Amino acid sequence: MRKLQNLFTQNALWAEERVKEDKEFFTRLASQQTPEYLWIGCADSRVPANQVCNMQPGEFFTHRNIANIVHHTDINCLSVIQYAIEVLQVKHIIICGHYGCGGIKAAMENKESGLIDHWLRSLKDLYIANKEQIDDIPNYDDRVNFLCEENVRQQVTNVCHNSFVQNAWHDNKELTVHGWVYDINNGKLKDLDVCYSAANQVPDIYRIAP
């Protein structure tokens, strides 16, 4: 059996470098987990939260899946959100998509891809809802990136419709939900200026009574 020795070698080098820079690095890291941020991002290997934001291990609690989707039936994602809010007491939830997302591209096609077709169904619905505006965009990459941004906006609202988030607001906890996009072409983050920090920002039909 291959043991991927190269990864263990790289791990040892990384650990040694961290200790050279800061002797208490791992002692401090092991003692507690107190991140202020929950990052919900795409599983794409090119978008690692810590590196993108130049943050250290322990500063982000993360959940990643294909196309950074927050389904109301996804127990995995909902459990992460609940734990982040109720146990870790995070102050910010960041939904971050990225331009050129393969999941977005797949959702805009009618090719069979297997199980992922079911996962991306909500993105196809989002595409249909914005089809007229998307079809008016002449460049294919720009169409993909437009839907990428719309997807982030939709996932932000999905997070805000969640009972754990609204209960935190009802309890006057400091919690803000943000929507960002990462540009893999230049390494820069873009704030989509979609930001929720109170229950009264949620439409009445989705608002949960305290």
C-alpha cells in the first residue's frame, strides 16, 4: 500500500517551520478553538479559506461543498452552522463562491453528471429564474460569473432563513452574514455588499417568531 510519504514529509517540514516561527504555536492551538468566522465555501482545491485571507489555523471554522450551497435539507451544513453559532459563538458567517466555478458551469448545462445533478438542482432553478438576464450577457465566462454571484446571494439568504441564525439574533448575539466571491485569476476577494445582521432584514414569510 502506498503511504503518500511525500505528504508526511511536507507535513513534518511545515510543523518544524511553525515551531521555528513560534514555539508556542501548537500548544496554543491545541488549548482551544475560538474562531470568529464560519467560512462556507466551495470544495474547489484552489480556494482555501485560511490562505486566501492570510489567516492562521484556528481562525476559521469551515464547511465546504460543491458550489458552496446551503440546502435546507443538508444536515451536515446545518450542523456546522448550529455548532459554529451555539458552541463556538462565531460573529461572522461568510459564504464565499469563486469565479469559474465548475459546479456553476455544470448547472448551466444539460449533460448528465450523476449524483451531482441532484445536488445542483437548486442552481438550475436559480439559472431559470435569471435566464433572461443571463442570456443577454454575450461572453460565456461572464455568464458563469454572473450566476456565481447570484448563487452567493441566494446562499446568504438561505443561511439567514435558518432558525439557528435567527435565534441568535433574537438573543441579541453579534452575528453577521456576508456574501463574497473569490477571483482565482488574481487572488482577490470581492464583497458583493449583501450583508445581514438582524432578523428584521429577513422577509416576513421567512422570519421566525421569537
